[in-house]
Amino acid sequence: MAVLRQQALATSANDSYAWIVARMKPQIVDFIHDKPINQRKMIDIVNFIRNNPEEFPEWHNSDMAKLFSPPKFVNKKENKGYWF
């Protein structure tokens, strides 16, 4: 968040941060006016960050990023039991 705030205040933010800031500002204004947050737009912002790890290394090295990459279950024939 600190980097995002710095980029939002910078006069020469890079294109990726400018893209995020342009989409976040209306969300913040709506929230201040007691309007609901647009979930679809927030998902688009998060996916943009997730799909650009070189642009957002702070997020990709955070605990929050780990929540978006849960361990994958692998079903093996030798395991006993049924999954429905």
C-alpha cells in the first residue's frame, strides 16, 4: 500500500500504477459516499497485479499473495478413500 500511495501521488507514475490508481479512485470516492464497492472492478485490479509480478514485486512477496496460491491437491491411485 505504501508503494501504491507513493505512485498515486507521484507526477510520473509508471503505466501499471497509473492504471491501478485510475481504477481505484472511483472506488474510494464511492466508498466515501456510502456506496458499495464494485466487486468486479476490484477483482480486475487484483488480477492485473497478479498477472504482472515484475511490476508489483512487493505484492508478490507478501503474505496476501500466498492466499491466492493455495497448495494444490493431487489425487493418487494408491491413496485410499473416496472424494465426492
